[in-house]
Amino acid sequence: MRVAVFSTRPYDRLFLSRANATGRHQLEFHESCLDADSAGAAEGALAVCAFVNDHLDAKVLQRLHAGGVRVLALRSAGFNHVDLEAAAALGIVVGRVPEYSPYAVAEHTVALLLALNRHLHRAYARVREGNFALEGLLGFDLHGRTIGVVGTGKIGECVARIMAGFGCQLLGFDPHPNPACVALGMRYVDLSEMLATSDVITLHCPLTPHTRHLIDADALARMKPRAMLLNTSRGAVIDTPAVIAALKSGRLGSLGLDVYEEEGDLFFRDLSGEVLRDDVFARLLTFPNVFITGHQAFFTEDALTAIAETTLANIDAFEDRGEVLHPVSIERVV
Ligand code: NAI
């Protein structure tokens, strides 16, 4: 099948080509992001393969459909960037990679937590400068501290397992409690109790209309003073200007981010020689207690292999039976 693959970097081409070693599919790699301007590049392809910052609104989907596209294979677990109603109306089947390596994202989340707590980003720079002073590097023992996990699905469960190993108390907030987390000793609470009692809150829910700006000014005001907030889910789960205000006032102790609401204009490319035009992001970079990575939590060999294999398995299944292995449907947006 002819497949137009958007937002590709050399590592995407490497892992997708490996997964397509039999040459079953004709993969056409496009570096550009998929949007109304670039959608024409998919003309004649039956399948489109897209990533997290591609624009898949009704207009783009209509263009793709007019050009012959019938299946959309997302190289991601998240599907908040797709207008599923428009896709359904056009009869475009949407598939995703529901699970590729929850360990990759969970381990990166814990890396952010540890780096922030022990100020490793500052310590690294200091030692290289010959500055061995410890002032400003004070952390806290994780043992006995309370970790609030928002969204206890596959990734949230992995985080809970790791943090249980550190000897932390586990709180969960999720409309669908996970028995594996309960078995770890997690106590499910409402969001208010989690905000008020957690030393660290880590977000692992999908971005939906219910979770957009879940962490807003009101939620931040209800958090334990000086708590740590981690977001490796989707940028818009937090209200970034509200978080900046909480950092400025000292109410929020530290912030670890792998995702950002406006990351589509920034992440996955080298902009080091350009002027940073996003003032909100620029402000975030000024805080010593903020650690940001550019949506790299998924970026392990194991995860990229699994993403490529599942993406092509979705396309294989569509070619064989007219349906993908891991469909996304409107009902999933709860
Ligand atoms: P999952 O579907 O296994 O778990 C999500 C959990 O969130 C479910 O248990 C669900 O019940 C819960 N949830 C849904 N609505 C909620 C709400 N309103 N409040 C609290 N919990 C709610 O998904 P998985 O695989 O654990 O991934 C979670 C998210 O992580 C994805 O949706 C994606 O946005 C993000 N992600 C980020 C990556 C990165 O590289 N930074 C890579 C992969 C995923």
C-alpha cells in the first residue's frame, strides 16, 4: 500500500523502514508536518501516517480523503490532535499505537522527578565550572513522600510501580481505578484530596475536553505548598500561564515538563540558531526549578521499534480486512 508518512526525522525513517523490511508497503517520507498546506503531498496514497503535532482537523481530513486517503495510522498513543467526528463522517479509519513502551515514558517521568529534586541540571553545570558549593541543591528523601498519579492507565501504573519501589505513598485519581495499582497499595481519592496532600503530582491522563487545563489556577492554589508537578502527558492538561504565576509566587515548588501546549511550533527540530518567539515558553526557561525536555519521553529504541511495528500492523490489517488492529473511535473521547 502507498503510505504518506509525515513529520519524519531520520530515526522515524530508520525504524519504519526496518519494520517494512519485506517491502510490503511503499513508504513516502515527508519531513514536513501535516497540515492544510502539506496535505496535497498525500495525493494518491491510501494511507497516511501521522505524529503528535500534525494537524488533523476537518479541513485537512477532507483534503486527504479527496486525494484518496482511507486510513490514518497514528504513530502515537494520544489522538487528541484528530477530529474523530470528521474522520468518521468521511469514512476514514483511524488507528493508533495504544501501547509501545509505557516503561519509556514512566522512566523519563522519574528521571525528571529525580533531576528536579536533587537539582541535577544545576549540579552538572556547577561541577563543570569548578563550583562545588552545595547551597541551592538541597533535596528531600522520596521514601515516605506522597505521589499523586492522575491517570493510572499503562504509563501511570508503571510510574506507580517505580515509586512504590522508592517507598512512596501512592494516591490515584482516575475514573477507572486500576486493580494493579490498588495491589501496589495505591489509594484512589478525589482530585481535591490529591492536590492537598501530594508532594509530587504526575499527569498521565489523555488530553480530552475533561482534562484540558485540569491543572489551572484553582487547582494550583489547592496544591500542597512547594509541591512538584510533572507533566509527560499532553501540554494542555495544564494551564501554562497559571503554572508560571504559581512558580513566580513560590507556591509551586518545581515543574518538570516533557510536553507543552504550544509545542507544535517548537519541538522535534533544531531552533538553536533562531530567536525564540514564544514568550510563555521563554519565561518557563528562566526558572531554576523548571526542567523541560522536548517530548522525548517515548524516545527509546524499544519504543521506536514497537511504534513502527504496530503502525505497519495497523496498515497491514486495513489492507487485509478493511479495519485496523487498534482503532480509535469517537466513543474513546470521554
Ligand atoms: P492509558 O489509556 O493506558 O491510560 C490513561 C488513563 O487516564 C486511563 O486509566 C483513563 O481512565 C485515565 N483518564 C481518562 N480521563 C481521565 C480524567 N478526566 N482524569 C483522570 N484520569 C483520566 O494511556 P497511557 O498509555 O498510560 O498514556 C497516557 C497519556 O500519556 C497518553 O494519552 C498520551 O497523551 C501521553 N503520552 C506521552 C508520551 C510522551 O512521549 N511524552 C508518549 C506516550 C503517551
